Amino acid sequence: GETMTSTLTFPRLRELILAAAGEDETVTLDENATFESMGYDSLAFMETVSRIERTYCVRLPEDEVLTLRTPRALLDFVNDRIAGR
């Protein structure tokens, strides 16, 4: 399909996650590993979500994003919202 620049990419998501977590850049982020297994707490997660909302002008309902367990799930959810699905 066609890609729009407003779509959230995995490298961009990784930057946002690392920035919110305050981790150093060497952290390996596996898109299919759970946030929990990466030692990523809910505070850092919600910070990432709010950064995504500001950057992409998209609304991400807290009760829905909190059910997302992996970066891949978050990425797909965000892009669905951006696409208006």
C-alpha cells in the first residue's frame, strides 16, 4: 500500500520509547517482546503514548492503549488511529 509520512514507523517508535524511558541508545528494543519483559514501566509507557499523541495529532484512549503489550501492537494501533480506522 502507499505510505504516508504521517505513519508511525518502527524506528521512530523506538526513538520515542527510548526518549520516554530515558534509556541509553544501546537498549535493544524487540518489536514483539512485551514492554514488561523489557522492564518498561507503565509511567514510561504513558509518556510514550502522550508523545505519540502530540507528534501525530492522534487520540489514543488510555483504556485501549493499556491493553497493548508489545511495540508492534502499539505501532499497529497508532497507525490504525492515524488512518482513521
